[in-house]
Amino acid sequence: MSIVLNHTIVRATDRTAAAAFFAELMGLPVGESAGPFVPVRVNADLTFDFDDRGPVTPGHYGFLVDDDRFDAVLARLASWADVPYGSGPENGWDREINRLRGGRGLYVLAPDGHSYELFTVVP
């Protein structure tokens, strides 16, 4: 059997709000609360379990996405003036995308400080 990441806990100050932000950003549904977690199924193998029981240490999460998902996320971000995003850490939150390795990429700053990176070509 290969190794497959099945779930990860994402710390948040408000698990419901953090799950809703991530789900809306990515065009995914929020699952039913399960104990202390609010889950968002990322794909057939991976669930993000948002949890507000401990301190938040911002993390970085990178996602390889297809062009349609990238375009949908970019369209949502265009209408979310208060959500910082940008082409890369060295450029700040410039509200631009990068075009590394012939693809497109961007970084989104979530309210709890997590960085969600989306790219269309493997870096």
C-alpha cells in the first residue's frame, strides 16, 4: 500500500469560520461537525479538520489544482477585497499571480494567518 495523507488538523480561532473560509475559497462543501472538528473534504483521500481547541500556529498548505479550479478561486478573490493574496512571499500581497514553470500560482492569506498556495504546474 502506498502512503496517503488522509486528514490533517488545521488550528483556528473559530473552527466554523475557518472551515467556511477555506471551503468557500476552494469551492468545497463544509462537512458536518464531528466532535471538536469541522471537516472540509479536499479530495477523495484528504480532509482538513478545523479545530479551535488549541493555539494557532500559522501553517502553509500547497495545492496542485487544475485550470478551472484556479480560475474559480481567482474569480472569488477578485470580489473579496479584504482577503490578501499575491504572487509570492517575496512580493507581498500584491493581488497578482505568478507564472512559474509555465503554470500559474498564487498565495492566499487566511484570517488565522495560514497561507494557502495554489499552483497549476508542479513546482
